[in-house]
Amino acid sequence: MKKTVREDFRIVITPRRLGDLGWMSISDHMASDNIERDTRERCDEIAEQVQRHVDNVGSVEVQFTEVHTCSHCFLTWEELTAEEAADTSTRIDEHSVEGEPVCCDKAIAEFRTERGIPAEQQDGAA
Ligand SMILES: [Zn+2]
């Protein structure tokens, strides 16, 4: 018979949004010019306070996920696989290689310039 055992208990603390001022709420972008840095600082502060004031704490650590985005268009960063770079239905042109970004023309142009790959041919260009 299958039996469920609950173990590895943890407490998850989510920091208050930077724009949540308690008495009013504004966007995080209005509250901070560097959301990543300021949120990290807030988390480090909370972790320190928990460590200092709360009993029976084994360990406290600040965790986060990394999301890769394009600096030009802000979409999620995606790259061609070797198979996609070889496939005429998924690649941009015959110069496409594994690792080429797919989100926007600026990212593709930057990638190609860095590697000395010929620029993308625009559709309809003479
Ligand atoms: Zn992009």
C-alpha cells in the first residue's frame, strides 16, 4: 500500500513587493531603479533578522531562479539547437548556427557580428 510521509519541512518566506508600501501600493518600477538589487537586499535583511530573532532555525538562505532574457526585446532568451540550425523550416538562413538567438533581429545581428557570420538577408531585399 502506498503511504504518504511528509518530511523535509521548510518555511517559505516571500518578501513584500518593493512597491507595496503598506499604506499604498505602487509599481515596483516606481519604487526602485534596480528591482533585482533592492529585492536581494531586502531578502538578505529578512534572512539576517530571522537568523537573529527566531529560535530553532537550522539554516536560512536566500534562493532565486534565474531567467534569461534578451537585452534588446526583453523576451525569454532562446537559442537554436544544432538540429534547428540545420533545418530549413526553423533556421533563418544557411548561415544559422547552433546557439543563434531566435527572439529578435537585433539579437541575431549582434550574435552574427560577434562571430563574423554574414548578416541575415531580409525578405524581399534585392
Ligand atoms: Zn530579442
